[in-house]
Amino acid sequence: MEKSINYFHLHLISDSTGETLISAARAVTSQYKTNQAIEHIYPLVRSQKQLEAVLDAIDQEPGIVLFTLTDAEVSGTLESRCKKMGTPCVSILEPIFQTFQSYLGSPSKRIVGAQHALDNEYFSRIDALNFTLLHDDGVLPDDLEEADIILIGISRTSKTPTSIYLANRGIKTANIPLVPGIDLPKSVIEARHPLIVALIATTDRIQQVRQNRLLELNAADAGSSYANRAQIAEELAAARKLCKRHNWEMIDVTRKSIEETAAAILALYSKHVSERKLPGITK
């Protein structure tokens, strides 16, 4: 018997984009399976006037308040008013700031949106994103040596979304489809700089996703072998055989989110980079 879902209001207040706050809040709420948050997100709250509108909204729909506000006066007002309303109010960064300050022996500068500064890291991420978009689904295979990571895999193994996620982490990623009867580009086989990883999944999972794709395209009756179970099993077997032949890594994405798949790839990439730097080792 399924348990009923209890809904609650969750107010997320930030003086920047709110990305950090949203990620932290969702990481916690995901642990409460019978409770569903109704999110109210307020980005770029940097003045008392802007805060007043937020406080009115909280008063109308009380719930949990989480915030990341740099200005002490604005955050102080928020905490004071929430206390009067009897609403729980938590700064998710303050305990971390205090720990850093205690360990480092100096206070933070408390700069609004400091993590979004237009620095070298930011432009590296933009460069990686441009590269990744230009090398999606086997496009421009001749300069793959410039990639940090090459993802290969049969159709519907989440190569593109995983590539874009990695690009947002500053990793130049190309993805190449494994198509029955078509050889991989020579540039993939001969690549030495990039880490090559194959994404695989169970036959059942691939078949399900492909069938849904055909339905979206109104092509379910097209007689294609695209979603044929035996065909998919052959494609996966060929992919595994190819990886074994070239000693390429494989990651099963059947039960993994894009974020989990990317984390596994980044762990392999870190090892790959370290090995490249060791004397006498070439990759």
C-alpha cells in the first residue's frame, strides 16, 4: 500500500542565482520520500525592499526557510521576522563559514556571487561547452585529440546529456555513437590524450528507452530493428568486445543519474590524468 504524500512549503532565498541553495535543499528533501516540497525560489534578493516582498509570501504560505544572504543586515531582518512568525529559518552557508574561519584564522570577504566570477575557470567552462556542442554525436571527429574525454556507446545510453554535464565542469567532451555495421572513426582508435569511456546499460533498459523514443516519433510501427531486443543485445555485446579489445573503461548507466555517471567518469579521468604524468607511462 502506497503511503500518501505530505506537501510542505519550502522558501529558498538567495542574493545570487540560488543554485547552491537549490542543490542543498533538494539533496535533503530527497531523503523524505513521503514528503514533497513546494518550492518558492527567490533569487537576487539584496535589499530590505526586495526582502519585504519575500517575507509577505512566507507569511501567506508558511514553511521552512533556507537562505544564502551575504548582507548581515538583510539576513538579520529575515531571521528576526521569521522568528516572530514562528517559521524555521536556516542559513545553509553560515556553519561552513564559521568552520573555515576557525580553521583558517581569518573571516571571509562575503562577496555576493563570488563563485560566478568571470575568471579563468569560468571561461574554461565556456570553452569546454563550445567544444562539446561542436563534437556531439560523432560530429567533427578529426580533432578528437583535443578532447579530455570521449564517450562512446550505442544509441540511448545518455551520451549527450552526460557530455554536456561534464562540459559544465570544464571538461572538453566528445561523444561518438556505436552504430551497427559502421566502424569507429580512426581518430578515436588512435587517440592518446583523451580518456575513452563506453556507456552501457541493460538490454531491458535500452529497449524501454528506444520504444519510448519511437512512440515520440510516431514510428512504433515502422518495422525497424531499433527496439528489437535481440538487436540491442548484439549491439551491447559488440560494445563490450570493442572495449575489451582496446582496454577502454565501461560504465553501466542503467540505474545511474546523469550526475552519478559523470562523477564516476570524473573519478576515472582523475586517475587517467595522474597516470599520464607518471614517467614511462603513455596513454
